[in-house]
Amino acid sequence: MPTFSISTHQGSFSEEAAWINQGLDKFNNAAAPLHEVQALACFAHTPLSKLIGGAIGRYWGSFCELQQLWVEPSLRRQGIGTQLVRTFETLAQKQGCASFYLETFSFQAPKLYELLGYCVAYEHKMYPHGIVKYIMVKHQTNQSFDS
């Protein structure tokens, strides 16, 4: 066994993290065709082109992950988030996606995602303050997201 020491860090360790990320990326890319993963996004703007929300994610084959959804707080509960998710899904479906995945905390938008057809696949209840993380999925079968 090689001789080594272990250091501990709190706060900044970006140089070390970049080195770890490079090593992990090299290993992962040798094991799987991750170059096929493509970014996907849609954004909401006011008539004056001010950005007010967006849905950001990625897809690989027929599988799509919604990684971020955000709407300007003063404009929430007006259908913008719903339209962003539907537009994101439609865009992904045009790329051949039929299965969708996302992670959300209990204080974020799990109810919105349930209304849009996502089901809780896993609940992680180990966070402080009673916060729960949900992994949610949605599978489409030959139906359009256009509405």
C-alpha cells in the first residue's frame, strides 16, 4: 500500500476540487459515452426582454433531467413555471426523450411537479429542519406535451 496523508478542508478547496473533477471526468468518459449528453433550456422574458424565469437541464438518449427551474418571486403562481416545464419537456420530446427526472426539496416545487404528472420515486428525509428531498420521475408514452 502506498504511503499517503489525508488533509481536511472547510471553505475553499477549489484547486483540489478541480483536480478531482478532472480525474472523475476522465474515468467517466472512458466508461460511458458522456459526450452524448446535451444541454437543454428555455427561458421566460417580459415584452421588454427582461429575464423572469427559466428551466435548465440536459438529456442523454431518451432520458431528460430537469436540473433547475426558477421564476422571479413576484411573478410566481401565474403559470410561468408550468409553461416553462411544459416547454422544456416539449423541447426534450423533440429530441427523442420519453422519461424525465428531477430533484426538488420540500420547500421548493414538489406540488407543481406532481400537478404536471411527476411521481415521487424516492424521498430522502435526512435533512435538518424537517426538509425532505424528492426524486421525481415522469414517463411519456406517445403523447404530445403541446397544449
